[in-house]
Amino acid sequence: MDAQNWGVGQEIEVPHNVTIKGILDLLMGSIDSNNDGKKVISLGIGDPTAYSCFYTTSSAQEAVVESLRSAKFNGYAPTSGLPQTRRALAEYLSRDLPYKLSLDDVYVTSGCTQAIEIALSILTRPGANILLPRPCFPIYELCAVFRNIEIRHFDLLPEKGWEVDLKAVEDLADHNTVAMVIINPGNPCGNVYTYQQLKKIAEVAKRLRIAVIADEVYGHLAFGANPFVPMGVFGSIAPVLTLGSLSKRWLVPGWRLGWLVTNDPDGILKSPKFVERLKKYCDICGGPATFMQVKLNISLLKDISDELDFCFKLAKEESVIVLPGLAVGLKNWVRITFAVEPSALEEALERVKCFCERHSSLQNGY
């Protein structure tokens, strides 16, 4: 029987957003199987566990094994997470804050993706809009579309180290704006915001009377001169929902353990109604389980029309996968993850170099 006769799928249209996994599947499908026997090297998705040189510590593995053998953690967890887990996270995250978190500020999730879903779901209301950076990790846009939240993009400025265009944020916001998203360290740009930049963001959020959703999954993988500063430091200026997970720091993305934390010492988000909404959404979800940028100058390449064309032809000719900027909302950029074995990375970049030389519009190549 036709599903539409039952009213299935009539109201909600499938979002047209490009997803990272979706486009990587297309790129993998375009690889030429007769491509001189070249082994496929994917620099497109950052799962370090695919390579033997990246592995979690033995202490992390032993802790999980000990938990399993104890037979104390085979049942359902509370939907907000085990109290001891929430307390441990509160104590750990409080070390970098000017105030102390309690276990009631912490909600354990099935990875950071679920934390994103919860944050957007509890903030939404009819007519709501959310401010997302461009470029941005695409899950935010996908989740917003499914929840009928209007998306408004503010640009990150490459000439200023991917700082937030704060004027654009203020121009975009209105009385229906519920939050802005900050990813620090940046995904996909890898930038690390300074203390001063984050304080300015908090001050703008205060003027706009909106919350800041701070994605800090890469918080302990900050490279360069700027030390990582948690957005929660400025929770007394504007309320902050901090999202994080074990996956990147501990190299265990498959363990799917994350958290959502309310950094809100003044209690703006801690009204009984808001807390009840947050807890009930966790009840619905169920309890949790006990890169880099390279900009393309298309004018230097013949027979390459854009970054999507570049990525598909690179996959076909060289069996190397890189992610087009389209997937994160940025034109004429590609994303390369370095979370691969050094030898594979060197070989992949050598193939990219050969590809660029072959397609160069300059007579003698680059």
C-alpha cells in the first residue's frame, strides 16, 4: 500500500543539505577500480581509529573492561547519565572555570551528535531561528532543518584567522533568535579563539539576549599560539550550553559518549520550566551508554570547474578522497584530515601534487 495513503512523509520534506558521509559515499563510488592498483587513501573523514598509529590509552580500555566485568553496569542508565559520571564531568570541567559546576548542570549523551540534537530541540519554539557559522559542521544545519528552525549564517573571516563577523551576528539576530553556535577549536577550520574574541562573542550574545551553544569537542586538540579557553568562562555574561565528547581526545569515536553542560552561574536557563523541558527531552532520547583547510585557486587548473569537480576527479584519477568545502558551506575550499598514518598522508599528498600538476593551466605546472 502507498505510504502516502497513511499520511507518512506528506508533511516533512527530506532536507537537501549535503552531509559529510553522503558526499564521501559518492566520492568512494567514483573511484576507478582500474586506477593503476592505487590503494584508496581517504583524507576526508577524521576517524583516527581507522589507522593503527592512533589508539586510545590502555588505562581507558582497562577502565571499560573493569566496568563490564563488574556486572554493575548492564542495566539502563538514568536518562541524564549516571550520577557519578555527571559529578566527575562537573568536577573535571570546573577546573578551567571561575565557578563550580554541579552534577545538575551536566547531561550525559550518546556522543556529541545527540548533545547537538538536544540543545537545538530544547531551545526551539514556533518561528525560532538560530545563528550558525559559515563554514560549519553540517550536523547543526541538518538538525535545525528537521526541527523547522530557520537557519541564519554569519561568516567566519579567513583573513582574520576565522574570527566571527560580530557585526553580521548583530545584523542577523531578531526577537526570534534563540542561540548562536560557536565551534572552538573550529571545525572545519581548526582555528582557536582567543580569550578576548570569546568575551566579545559573549557580550554580543548578552546584548541580543540569546544563549551560546559552544561545541568544544576538540577542546584539548588546540594547535598554534592560542591556548584553548572554554566558552563557559563567560557564562556569567551570557548563558552557555557547552557540548563535548570523549571521541576526539581519547580516540574512541565509536564509544559514543558525550555531554551537554549548562554554564549558567546566574541561573538564566535554570528556570523550573527549562530544566523540566531538558530532562523530558533526555527521557525521550533514552539513557546514554554505561582538519585542515586548503583553498583552491580554480583559475590555475584547467578542466576543473569547482571544488566538487576537483574532489571527484581526484578520487577517480588518484584514489584519494578529500572533502569539498560545499559540505561545510564554503565555496572553493577542500578539507583534508591529517588523522592518518604519516606514510599514507605523504603518499596521498604526493598524489594530490601530481594531480594538480597534471591539471595545471600553467605551461610548466605549479
